[in-house]
Amino acid sequence: MTTALPAQPAPLDPPSADARHLRLVGEGAPGDAASAPLVGYLLLVPEGTDLGELFAKDRPRPRIRPVPPATAAPAAAPAAGRPAGDDVVRIDPVRHVAEVAGRELDLTYLEFELLAHLVRHPHQVHSRDRLVTAVWGYDHIGDGRTVDVHIARLRRKLGRAHRQRIVTVRRVGYKYVPEAAACHRP
């Protein structure tokens, strides 16, 4: 269940006893050390949870933990541990091996993760930013040029016969095209 807050805060009706502890960020005097910026969090709770009980003063707090990225993966992605790919490019996540036409590729960790991500989502265009987030992670400091360099290395390692399986979508990003037709330019 997802709940969205209204764009304009509604007046508290009737005023709650807890409302006296709330203040706006810009409320303090300029230079006031007590006016630190507020940070918001989205908290998901099971349906039917009494929020009054959840945040009661003398109650134990629930354990709050981040959702691991693996649970946020789309349902269409192959299950972890199962090989992915097509008849030519195969990805084995358990052995951390990528093969092209039966030949094992010598890939770095990031090259493997990038190729595996593209192969798991064939025909889907991925922006450079999305690839940086999916492969390098949210905390990576870099730009789309990093992705371009790794894609160039991957294409070299795929070889002349298969490098066109990674297609550049100009001004957007890259996609993986598993069909043999993608390997031959007219």
C-alpha cells in the first residue's frame, strides 16, 4: 500500500498535541544553529498497523532496515543463480563467467556485471545514468563516459563477429540485441 501526501499541507483539524513539536525548516532566525535541515524518510508498514502505537513514546521501536536491491529487481529478470543469455552469449552468475560462442571471456568484475545486466534485459534501452546506478551503484561518482569506456572494452572482448550485439542508441544509452541479425550491418 502506498500513501502520498497532499501537495499543500492540510491544517490540523482538530489540533493535535504533537503539532506543537513541529516547525518549518525556515522558522528559525538566520544563522540559528538549531535550524538544521530536515531529512524525510519513506516508511512502509504493514496494512492495519496503528501508527499511534508504532510511534508511542514508551514502546520499543521497530527495527528499520533498508530494502536490499535484489528484492527490487523486475520479475522478468532470471532468478539469481540461473544462467542467462541466448544461443551465443551466455552469462553464468554462479560461476561468474560469460561465454561467447562457447569461448569464455576474460572480463573484469565491472565488465561482467555490465554485460550481465544488458543480457538480462534484451532489447531494453538503458541510459548511461541507469547503467551507472545498476552496475556501479548509487554512491559511484562518475559520468556516462565511464560507461562508454566499459562498453568499448566489452565490444572488443566480444570480438568482431558479436560486438554489434551491444547497440548504441544515440543520445540515450545502450541496449543488447541477441538476434544474429544485429551482428551484421547492411
